[in-house]
Amino acid sequence: MQRGHVGISLIIITVGVGWLLSVQNIGPAIDWVWTLGLGIIGVATFVVSGGIDKASVIFGPLFLACSVLSILRQTGRIRFDTEVPILVILLGVLLFVSQLRVIPAPHWFDTAGEKRRGRED
């Protein structure tokens, strides 16, 4: 199965689920298409990258957190001025975690060019 086809399928499913949740008045104050879209992007980050790497460990959890915090904000459990600092802190933590040596570089990142130039770490 090609990744592009999986992505399109997930987007269509997300729109359908969000639409269904809205018309069934499940969380009527929640923009489900937006919220589920953020979640799908978070999951798709891991799928497209083929697992955990220095990029997916940042973007996957960040988009999943955006999705959850979006629900909490839209239901009145947190305010926007609380949501944003939480996301900034999370981004900093994820950037820190991505620097750990046990987390591999993304498969698309070419380290061979840097090694030829003498920038080996």
C-alpha cells in the first residue's frame, strides 16, 4: 500500500467521522474535523516516517497534544491562554528528547554528505 493513498484515505475517514460526530450532536461545540485532523496528522507522522525518529518524535506527539488540548479548550475545560504555553513547553521537551542519541535520524536525512565534509559527531 502506498503512503500517499493511506494519507488520502485517513483524511477522508477523518472528515467523515468529524461530520458524523457533528450531525449526531456528540460534542456539538467541538469542531471535530479540525480536532480529528490534528490527531490524524500526529498518527500519520509516525506512519510516514516508518516509526520513531528525530522528526516524528517531535511532530507526532505535538499534533496529538494539539488535538487533545483543542478538545479541552472547545469544551471550556482550559482557556486558550493556557493551551498555548502548554504546547510551547511540550515542544521544548520534545526538542530536548529528539537530541537523545538512542533516537535515530529520519531515513530521509542524508548524513553521508556531512560525514564527507568532516562533520561526524
